[in-house]
Amino acid sequence: MDQIDKHRRKWLALGSAAMGIALLPGRAFATLSTPRPRILVVNNLNTGETLKTEFFDGKRYNKDELARLNHLFRDYRAEKVKSIDPALFDHLYRLQVMLATNKPVQLISGYRTIATNNSMRRPGSGVAKDSYHTKGQAMDFHIEGIELSNIRKAALKMKMGGVGYYPRSNFVHIDTGPARTW
């Protein structure tokens, strides 16, 4: 009888693990569990700069490539660079995997100084006083050739951080704060 209980527990544990895996979006799960390089191509629409970077080599983040991304995501108005949360780049990479695209990401806004953020705040603008942009944890973007609504749906499906949808302004906001949507 004791032998049967051991086998039963093993099968129950395996079944539970399989159920948990099945609940994750397939492609997103693969990017989480398989160590492989993560590559992004990002165009900064405000500066005209483009960067293709392998920011993660499959084992660790590449500090030089993160520095290049930080520069691209800088507050171009104030010419200030801040360290961007690498999890933001991971979110973006996973999003592209879910959307099955390697098209360039069109960056509209990355890091913003508090002064820049405050200058953008006005009624109805959607700019938060304590924006994650000022912390280096947010970006506004769209992806060439991908419908904005599909980007939003994929970001919501990931359940990782905030997701804002601005179809009139043609961008989606993602951040590495708590999961929420607007």
C-alpha cells in the first residue's frame, strides 16, 4: 500500500506541473525556460537612432549592450541617461516572441527626467505624476507591421507589469511595475 502512495504522489506532482506549464502562453514559456540569446532591434523615433543588440547572451546580461540601450532610451530633451530596468527589455523581447515578429520596435518614449515628465503633464494627457518613465521602468512604443491591438493583447496575456493602450496616439505603454491596465 505504501508503494502505491509513492507512485500516486509522483503522478499527482507530474500532473500538477504539466497543468501549470499548460497555463502559460507557449512561446512566452519557452523564452522563460530556455537559455538563449535575446536580441532587440529598436528605432528611437525622436532621435532617428537605431540599435540592434544582443543584450542577454543566454546566461547573463551584456553590460555594454545594456549601456547602449540605456543611451537609446535616454531623455533626449534633457540629454540625460538612466539605467533602464533590464526586465523591461526582457518584457519587450518576450512580447516579440509571442507576436512571432523580429520587426523593429519603434520607441516613442523611454526614460524621462522628472522635469521632462512634469512639462508633459496637462489635463487629459495621460502622463502620470509619478510615472514609471522617471524610474527607468517604462516605455511607449509600437512595432512595425503589427496591429496595436495585437500588441496590447499579447502584453496583457503576459501579466507582467503595467499595460497602457493609446490607440489615438498609436502606442502601447509597458512597464515593470505591478500588473495593471488602462
